[in-house]
Amino acid sequence: MNRCLHSNSSRLISRILGAFLLVTVFTIFHSKAAFAQSPGPVISLIVDGIGVKTDVPPLHQNGRILVPIRFVAEQLGTKVSYDADSRRVTLRDGVNQVAVFADSRIGYVNGERVTLDTATVIQNQRTMIPVRFVSETLGYSVAWDNRAKVVKIRTRDEDHEQSAKIAASPVTAQVKNADLLSERYVFPFDKHSHYEAYGDSYGSAREWSESHSGNARSHEGIDIMAPQGTPVYSVGDGVINRIGWNTYGGWRINITDDSGKFKMYYAHLQAYCPDLQVGTRIQAGQLIGFVGTTGYGAPGTSGMFPPHLHFGLYRASDDVAFNPYSYLQFWENNKVD
């Protein structure tokens, strides 16, 4: 890996800092306005396969995009220190040392003075640094998911092993809605996600109810246990018909399938991707949200159960639920990369 500095090349100089400063750059076009209109919490960054929240959104200023340096650096294990007297932020990753100053275009990379393309800014007590002071020298892979408006960063090699074994396709005679047994549909987790092997929990008893009556109710879906923040993808093409808080499902999304026959229900999400609302058209394999523990209470309630995705299927004609288990088994052989 070439780590040499060239004073006449800002592109080579920027290679020192690493792709971790790129995390939320592409969400700038969905910053304050989009967050205000969102039906719930929003995540626009995935690091090593897990969605993470930033406490300060990116800043668009004078044609430049700035990102919160401390959050991004610490998320990826880089040490950050701040000197109040000089207003200097220093980053150390074990090999390189980078320093920038509040409200200044001057920075230092391994002792060499460099000029940023625009001055850093203090926003809500966070130092925002221009995104051009960014690179992939540290070996990070950075990708922009244009459909989901999410930045994906991977700091290590892709892990193609999965914690759950892919099941064999079910016998089509065992299911009533054979239209769903198609390669047009995908599994709600991608190839790199880790999740537990799931069973057929459809119809099992659930004791919690909004009325707190203590009476058991029937479980209208399949629960797939996965780490908090695991990306959730739409299994098919369709249009969002409901999104927002539900007492049982927490932050949830309902999508009417393009066939007009089915509705897909994704519940207990930690957060959504930016810009989703009722009427938004969704494509199969599009990132829509992240696994969480929300639900069983007033808006914002979380932690009532371990993190998992509740996935449900309903007939669009009468909103009657049917068992998704066999379909999930079939789709498990078709995952987003």
C-alpha cells in the first residue's frame, strides 16, 4: 500500500485519512428536511454489515459536504483526541496521524501540512470535516446504495459464511400461493448477514397485548433472530401502504406486492432508510430498514424482547394472514449480495 505524500496532489494526501469519513456524505440531500418528515428514526450508514446511527447529520455548505469526524472515526476504531486550546482534533489509527483545526482549512497528515478544500465547521459541538479529505488507503471498501440512500463501509474482507444454514426449497404442493415461489422474490437478509436458524413460529401463542388482558393471541408471522442493526431488504416489488409506529410491531413497514395479491409486513425495526413514506415504490432487494427491538408499547418502546425481524404475509383482498415459513425457506436461496 502506497502511503507516500505528495504536496502537489490533494488526492494522494487525502488517502491517509481513510474511508471512514465517507459514512454519511451521501445522505446530505436528505438531511434536516428528510429527517423531519420521516415516519420514524432513520439510519443512513452501514458499517461491517450493521446499521449505525450518527448523532449529527452531514452538513452541506458552499457546495461542500462535511461529516462528523469523531463519530465516524470512533465507529471504526480510530482514536480521537481534542485539544481545546488549539481547537485541534487528532486521529490516530496505529499507522497514521491526522490533525485538523476547527474553522480552518489547515491540516496535518503525519506531520506534513496540507490544505483542505474547505474549512472545518463546528455543528452541535461536533467537528465537521470536508469529505474530500477522505480516501480508501486504510483498505476500507465504500459503496453508495442509491435506492436506499445509505452509505455502506466495510473495514474487513467480505465474510461469505452465514450463521444460518440455507434450507432446501419447499415442495410447491405444500403451499397455497405458488405465485410467491418465484426468483422475483428475495430473502429479507443479504448474503453477508448473520442470523439464527428460524423455525415455524406462525400461530404460536403470544401473551402480550395492548389491553394487558393476559389472553393469548396468535402470532401472525415468522421471527428471525438477528443482531441489532442488521439490514432488512424488501422481498418483492411493491408500494408502501403503511409505515410508522404500531403498538405491537414497533417501527414497521407494510408493502403491497405489485401483483396486488399480497402484503408484506416487516416489524420491530430499529430504524428506516431515508425518504420512505406511504406511496414510495420499492423494488425487490431494496434496503428498507434495520433489525431492532421496538414494539409492545407506546412510540419508542424497545427492549421488550431480543432483536429480531418479524416477517408477515397477508392476502391483500381481506388482510388475512397466512404462514410465511415455506416462502422464506424458498427465498433463502435467493439473497441480495
